[in-house]
Amino acid sequence: MSLASGYDLVILDLDGVVYLGGQAVPGAAEAISSIVESGPPVVYVTNNASRRADEVAALLVSLGVPAKDENVLTSAAAAAALLGEDLPSGTPVLVVGAPALAEEVRAVGLTPVAEASARPGAVIQGYGAGVGWRDLAEACVAVRAGARWVATNTDATLPSPRGPLPGNGSLVAALSTALGGRAPDTVVGKPSPALFEVAARRWDAKRALVVGDRLDTDIEGAVRAGMDSLLVLTGVSTPADVLRAGPHQRPTHIAADTRALSTVDESSRVPEDNRAGPWRVTTDGDRLVLCLDGAGATSGDPVDALRALAAAAWSGPWQTVVADGAASASALAALGVAA
């Protein structure tokens, strides 16, 4: 049985999982198409508030990824819906973010504004490449005057082909600093479980799998929602991050990319016995020792080694990782884990 077929809904993050900087992650389109054709329903969930659902779906289709508007859930739409439920129709809402966020606000019957002088009932803040000092200044004045402050997400960075770049969380942090350390009144996006819970309710899912590239958003959100998760190594979080992850950020499965969804469950699941593929991890004091355990094995998949190391690292205190043999040293180097 494949990994995906063991669940009744697959919830896919986008940035770092399906695409990077507008380009499809290698293998993602084919892997997702296979699931859509013969597996459980797929929903795309993103903290990125700079695009509407139809824009996201159109982008996915252009990359060869099957998608419909109703299969996309953004933090912008969820945040706007929340304000639409709580505020009277027509209430001014100061928008800090991309035009798509303003459109979501307008779609729920509220009035997007750009200046604190409009006396907004709320400030909604999401990522936008054009957000600048003036936007943050207006938001600062509005919040100090009593406006409710809602952030679509607090991702410190977003992935790109050039590496992580400042995300909405960095801009939220700037505003928080100007407000004397005050945090947003509400954060809608991951790691809040809200997006995952909404997705599960829409598809009446009882056993959903979350697929993400970030421990601090995707995986933590899945843990908080009580859902299994698959961490793919195509985005932000690194193998070294995995080994140091606390209980609230530990994935059920680890794989190189989304193609693992079509492989058998056990090939990506973090084991309980510190063994994965031909690899075995033992402990020597505060050291984790990686070695080949298969009969006659001379090499192995580094991601299998990571799964074995994660199982050992999460089971007790440790300080360093060491290699037992050249093959182990090569695997650790491929993972970027210092031996």
C-alpha cells in the first residue's frame, strides 16, 4: 500500500513542496498527478497571502500540477473570512500585503483601506513583495488606536531559488517591535492548526496527511492538529534541523520529495528501532553512531540514514553524530550533518 493511500486526504503545502520561486519542484507534478488520478483527495494549503485561490490554481496548472480553485485554501482567505464573521459589513480594514489580500477582504463584505485615518476596525497583515515602511507605519498607528491586528501567518522566511528570503513573519516582527513587543491578536496561518482543520472539515476527512517542508510551520501545525505529516527536504528545513526538532515539530515521515507519496508507507516512516534501509544508529555516550547494518551493504540512501538518525536523536539526549566507516561519512556529508 502506498503512503498516500493510507489516508483519506492529502494536504499539501506549496512553497518549497510543489514549487520554488514559480518553478515546479522536480518530480512534484508527476507525483501529485498520480495521487489525483487514483488516490485520496488533494488540497493545497498555503500561508502565502499574496495570491487568490484561483491564481494559485492557475499557477499550479501552468506547472503541470492538477488543481481547481476549490482545492486551494490560503491563509488570506481564511483570515478575511474570520474578520467577515466578526465585523459588521462595510467595516474599514487596513490591509498590509498584496492586492490579493485586499480582494479577499472585499469579498467578505468589508472595506479595504490603506490609511489609519480611515479608522479601521482591524489591520490584516500578509506577505506582499511591495510592503514597505509606509504600510507598517499606517498599521502601527491603527493598532495603537485600537484596531484588531490579524496576521495571515508568521513565517520568518519564504523559500526561493536563492535561498530563504524574508517572509511575512519578519514584517510582523518589525511591526511588533514598533509596538513595544506586542504580538498580533490573531495568527491564522501555520503553525496554527486552523488551516488544516478547515481543510479536513471541508473534505470530511478523518485521517489526513500533511506534506510540508518546514518543521516550524507545516509539521508543527500538523502535530497541533493531531495529524500525521511528511517532511520533504526540498524547501526550508534541513536534516540538521530534523535531528534537533522538539516533540512538537517531529514529522511522522521524512522523504527527499513528494514522490514518496507513491512509495510504500514504511519506506518514509521514521522507525522506532533506529534502523532504516541498510542503516543502523547506535549510541556511544552522547554520540550517535551511524553505520551500515545490511548484510553485504556498501552504501545506502542518505535519507534512510536521516530517518534512522532522527529516531535515535528523538529518543534521548545526544551531542554529536559520528560515522562508522566511509559509507556513513559519505551519507552524513550528503545530508549536511557534521560528523
